[in-house]
Amino acid sequence: MRLKVQKRIAQSLFRVGRKRIKFDPEKLGDIKEAITKGDIKGLVNRGTIQIKQKTGQSRSRARKKLVQKRKGRQKGKGSRKGTSAARLKPKKVWMAKIRVQRLFLRTLKEKSMIDNITYKNLYLKAKGGFFRSRRHLKTYIEERKLLKNGK
């Protein structure tokens, strides 16, 4: 039984390839009688002609990799595609760093461990990017004995 025409009509109707159209072998007679697009649509709705789903790409490996990345694995130099600035915006890094330093200075001032002049000088140094981190700021204060308590 030649059903090339029916297959071609189904292809154009549903915009799929020849491999994705399957005919029910028990109802080939009904399919042979279908000669219009309407007939083919009716047969598809009834399930006589089936349009197979497109085979997708499996995400199982990708999910496994994502779990490992969340743990901090597979993030070495070979896996990186963007520059360090692309991966972590410099402005965001700066914002996080300066906020921590300013909060530290504010708490020292509120506990009156440093005087206002020292606070202002350290604040401006932090603003200028002098300190690498909160720890660097703390060691700077300790080395120069800027704390009132003398610690």
C-alpha cells in the first residue's frame, strides 16, 4: 500500500520530518482514503496517524555537573570562559568590600574605641582603596596603636 501522498500532506501540515510520522498498521485502509488536509487532521486527532515527539538532548549529565559546581568543584582555570571581571563584576566586589570596612569603622567609633579624627582618616583611606579587606584594616589599626584602649 502506497501512502506517500498522505505522509507528505501530514509533513506539510505539522511541519515535521518523514521519520516523525507513524501510521497505525491496522487502519491503513482509512489512511489510504484520506486525500485532503482535513482528512489527515481528523486521522491525527483520532490517533490513527501519530506525530512522534522530537527527541531532545538529555539533561542528566548537565544536572550532575551543576550539583558538583554548587559544591565548588569543576570551577578551575580550564572551565572558565569569561574574564575575572566578567565572572564577578568589579563594582560589586568593591561594594561588598567597602561596606564591610565602613561597618567595622562605624562599630569602632560607636564603641568609642577610636576618636573622630582617626575615624575620618581611616574612612578616607578605605574610600581610596588603601585596605584590601577588613582584616587588613584591623592589622593597620593594631600596628599603629590607633585604638584608645591601647590594644
